[in-house]
Amino acid sequence: MPNRSISPPVPHWMQSYRLAGYRNIYELLPDETRIYGTEDLYGDWNGQLLVLLKTFCGSGFIERRKASGHPRPFSHEWSWPTNKRLTKRADLLRTCENPSSCGIMYGSALAGLLPVGDEIPDQLPRAQDAIDYGSSVLRYVISRMPSLTTVLCLGPVAWECAASAFSRSVDWEHARDASQDGEHGFESGDIACVAGFLPTARVPSTIADRAWSLVQQRLNPPPSPSSNAA
């Protein structure tokens, strides 16, 4: 099996981007080579599934890790409830234990654009500018994932970035409700976008699981009836 662990090059426009209210990960860590800090959890650039959440973390978390000598500040954190809950569902879809060949890429809609401070605010500063940047990153990521068939957008920010990246105007709530009825938010060529709840959303698991079930059906469709069947 080929080695899939090498991230694509980070383009200069991504490294140099600045927006008031945020710190760019490449501003904090000039030698960082990842686009998503969660690539060490699920980071298959040849995977069929891309799972997007809102943003990685507040800039304060990275700054503290850097100050403490952490070997890779821009990496996933097991203790976060988001990651604990997400892995319970995503692990059912992974094809192997190796993050670089597991069939899944896990990222943030805003990639390495981190809100200033320790918390991720409910209302992002300069939200439309941030979403415009995130959609540009997503278009680049899609161009570097040759086997991608499904984008699972967890939460409205991820959905808005995806809709913008594909030049669609599908409302978040409409797309979320569609997934509850077993339908994709939209399809573009060979790629389907599905809207789901954030892992920490206060909704019953039977509701939160429906988008994941829809993704599973797409990744593992039932076998076609045998042509020899009577």
C-alpha cells in the first residue's frame, strides 16, 4: 500500500493570510506543514470521506503548547469532548488503524485560522471573511483528494464553507433536515455533501447518527442484485 501520510504543500496564500480576530497557524508555527491539525487522527489524503467541523481551537491553546515544548502543537487533543464523540462514529467508517490510510480526512472548515484567545466563540469574528477563506482552503483540499466522494459537514460553519466552495446556496437547516430524511444536501459531480450536527450538539444520538448513517450507506452501498437472480 502506498504511503499516504504526506500532506500536500501549503500554498503561500494560505501561509500569509491574516484576518483581524484570528491567528494563522503558520504565523504561530512557521515550519508547520499540515493543513489540518487533526491529520494525525484521520489524515488520509486518498480517502473517500472528508469530515469538517468549525475550527481547530483558539490560538491560546497552540501558544501554550508551543511554550511548553510540545513536539507538534498543531495536532489533535484526545481529551477534547468533540474528538471523543467524533471518534465513536468515525471509527465505524475507517478502513484501518493507520491514520494516513484509514479512508478518512478530518479537518476544520477554517483550517489553521484560529480565533484569538482560549475559546472558540459561538459567533465568529468577521465570520463571512473567515468563511470565504475556509471555502478557498476547501477547494484546494478537494483538488488534492483524488478519491473523495463525500464531505460530511458538522455544524453550520462547515456547511457554509462547503456550500461556498461548490458555489451552492443550500440553507444549513434545510440540508440538516434533508440528512434526517436520508438525502444529501447536494451533489456536485461525484462528490456529495451531507449536513450533520456537531459532535457536542445537545440532540438525541438517534438524530445525530442519521447523517453518519447516510455517509456509511454512500461509502458502503449494498451489493447490487445478482444478474443471475431468478
